[in-house]
Amino acid sequence: MKSRRMRHENVLHTALSCDDILCNILLRLPPESISKLIIVSKRWLHLICSSSFRHSYLSRWRVGFNLLGFFVCNSLYLGRPQGGARRPRSEPALPLLSTSREGDDMKFSGILKQLGYFIDSSSGLLLCGRHPKAYYVWDPVTKQPHKLPRPRVYFEELCMAFLVEDSPDDDICYRVVRAKCESRFDEINIVTIETFSSKTSTWSFSKLTCSSPVSLSPWTSGTVIGGVIHWYAAQGNVVIYDPDHLEKRIALVKLPGTFDFDEQVLGESSDGCLQYGWSCKSGLQIWVLEKDLDGYTSLFSSNKQSNVNWSLRYKLNFKIMWKKNPTVATKCSTRSKETEILSFAPQNSESVFIRSGSNIFLYHFESERVELIQYQGRGSTILWDFSKVVPYYKRAWPHSALCGSGNSAA
């Protein structure tokens, strides 16, 4: 028995000494276990934190996100015409309503003063800048801003998108897309874009064709789902663009409803679909764009405006919601203030951020519970009607200074 046990231990030790075998074992463990295993040894820490293992793991599992706070971008200062509104010096260019200690550290580090205005975020990386000349990508891990080269083409009005990819070779791999917004809706079925790639460190120029006239909504950021960009467009439409599709085409999809709601947001559902939410004074609705077997690929080959199916996933009456949560409603004095949808949580269909006055809440559809989000910042001074307020998340993945950029656990 002793000899058999020793042989078993030797086999186990040999197996766990091989990085490939150990990596194969760890890939089968759920996300809640991975973060605990980094304390086993420096070798396990290095392996789990490496970019190659992270890439393989994220391809198999969905990993959660940590809320660091809410960024505020005042649209009065975007594309400001000559003689337009100027930001007063007392108002920070990049306000952060922090909800965490890491958010506090970022807020008081002084880095936000160097980045300009908030544009978008993805997997914790920030895209900031001052249209149309200066753009920065900031990494919360390295704490270093990366300034992009100046774009080659000038767009008077534009919308943008920020795509971050998990690469086994690079810790940071991303693309920034600038799209020209045309006001002549009845005449144009071409969208001009300029794309920056971190792999080439250059901007490239392209023209996208659409089967119908299209006009993108200026000064908005696209919602990226699985590398596919979704932009708001005029006449209650959403434009879908896949940068990796062979044909430089975009699809135009009609949003459900009359598209004249007080607030509307786009996001990714738990099952990886595009979800659309709108709110008015009485309540909100959440819709999901159904996928075919090939995803949304068939949309790009259609010669007509795409006919797709939207399914209603949730419907909420604000008055009933507050009646079921009287303690929160009374504490925050919400009865005299209008409630509206604010944003979706990432890869989540069960919860949605809403706002009443300067208070931000997270509503859970299954439990019908309203949760007050505590944040540090001067929320009462925000011009909510002119501001884009979006949650800032960082992917919940362990990090170690032992892992240099682009290193694998060899």
C-alpha cells in the first residue's frame, strides 16, 4: 500500500510539474476557484496571471466584473462650435463617481486630469481624449496612459467605438474606430470610418456600405458585443458593423417602439445578444435582438433593410417598483423625482442601473429589489440632462507584477 501510494504521489507530482498539464486542469475549474489558487505558489500565481492562460480561460468561461465607479461626460462640451459652451475650471473634465477603493485611488491620483474627456471603456481600459486631435488609452494595471497618433482624417461630427481583445501574445490588444456622422440622411448610404489598431500603431481609412440610407447619431459610443459594433442611427435605427467581416458592409436594424423615449440604452445580455432598453415617466422595457444560427452574419448580405425579431424580456412600472421597495424610496426621497434607465450591467440581463435625482440604483428583475449604489462624488452638481453617466468596470481577474507584458507561463 505504501509503495502504491508513493507511485501515485510521484505521478501526481510529475503531472503538476508540467505547465501544460497543470494549465489543462486549471482551465476546468470555475471562476470562483481560480482567484483563490494564486496563493498556492509563485509558479501557480505566474501561470494564472499570464496573458496566455487568461486568453484560454476567458474563451471557456465568463468572468465577472468589479464596479469601480461611474464616469460622467458632459455632452455640452463635445464637438463644441466656436462660441459654444465652455467647461468652467471648477468642473473636472473627467468626473468619476467612485464606488470602490480602487476608484478612489484613481480619482485622487491625478491621472484623470491628463486624459481629457471620457469616451468609452472596455475590460477596464479607458478611452479618453479631446476630439478630434488627442486620444488616450489608459490601462488600470500598468497605470500608464498610451497616446494614440493623431487621426489622419477630420470629421466635423463623429461617433466612436472601442474594442479590446484578449490576445495570448499581448497583454493589451485593442482597436479604436471613428465614424463620420452625415446629416444628409436621405442621400448617403456610405459611412466613412478610420480605425486605429494597437498591433500596427496606425490609423486606416475605410468606407462601409449600407443597403439603405444611414445617418449615425453624433457624439455617441458604440456597444461592442463579441467584436461586433452597434451604433445608434437616425430614425430609430441601430447600425451593426463587424470589423472582421470580409465585406465592408453594415446592417441597419429598426429598434422596437416609437424611438422617442426619454432615455434609451444598449448593452449585452447574459446570452450574448444585443439588448435595448428605454424608459419614459411611467416605466421601462428591455428588448433583446434574436440571433440566427450564424449570429448576425446574414444581416450583412441582405439587399434590403434587415427584418429581425426583437423579443420583450422585461417590463417594469416605476410606481409599482417603488411601492415594493418603500424603505429605499423613502430614504432617498424618490417620490417627487422622475425615474429613468441609466445603463446595463455588463453581460447581464437580470439587472439594470436606474436613476432618480442624483441617486443611482441597481434594480434586480428576478427579486424585484432596488439597491442603492453608494458613490463618492458631487452627484447633485451634475447636469444630468446633458451628461452621459456610465458605469466603469474592471474585469475581475488576478494580476501579478511578476507577469510582464506579453509573457506566458513558460
